[in-house]
Amino acid sequence: MKQITQEERWFLVNQLVELTKKEARHLKLTTNRLKALHPDLKWVEALEEKIEYAEMLDAFVSRFSRLQDTLGDKLLPALLRVSLEKTGSQLDNLLKAEKMDWISSAESWIEIRSLRNKLVHEYMDSAPDLLQALIMAIKSAELLIQTQQNFTQYTAQLQQALLDK
């Protein structure tokens, strides 16, 4: 099995940073469009009749989930590797990220993961539960976007520090 070089690790990190910038931008656009509609229980209950609302909700859930997955499952471990940190379970990685001030709270990230699962599974079952999850996800979207910015900033700082050596 071929050993991955540090240069290849950096290539991956840079690709993931660019991907997450795009994902964060799309999530922000969809979040703002959704917030402008002021979703309430009546809005959620109308999802079956108003296909444009359902499609917007689907886009939001998809973009929210995609950014969280790319940040937590791909970029975070890749950043830890280029920082010469040992990677572990997602919880271990999140705790390291919290310790390094890349994320505000590992616990918040775990809650967001649970929230994402609720959004997907509550979709058809309970309008009040879906509304509650949606409101929390809209608030949490900003945390994901901020995390992407933190990861981008850390990447640039680390690359600059390596160039200065």
C-alpha cells in the first residue's frame, strides 16, 4: 500500500476547503430564502400542497447535511492529518477541533448531527416536530458556515507558517 505524502494531504485539504466554501455559500443562500418565508406550523402543514416549499425544504436539508458531512467527515480529519495530529472517531476529532478553537463546541456538533437526522426522518411524520427541527437547523446553519470559515482560516495560517519556515 502506497504511503500518502504530505503534499498529497495538502492537495486534498485545499480541494475540500474549496468544496466547503461552495457548499457554505449555497447553504447560506437557501437558508436566507427559507428565513424570508417565515416558516411556521401552517407553512409546514402546507408542504404537500405547495411543492415549491417542499423543494426549498429539500434543498435546505440536503445542503445542511452535505456541508456538515463534508466538514466533519472529510475536511476535519484531513486538517488534523496535515497538522500531524492523530485522527480518531468523529467524537475524538471534534474534541480536538474544539481544543484547537476550530469549532465552538463538540457537543453542538453532535446535536447538529442529531438534528440533521431528525429533519430527514421527521419530514413526513409530525409537522410540529419538523417545524421545531427546522427552526433549530436554520439557527445551526450559521454555526456550520462559521466552522467552514474557521477551517479555511486555519488552513491559510498553517500554510503560511510552513512557507515562513
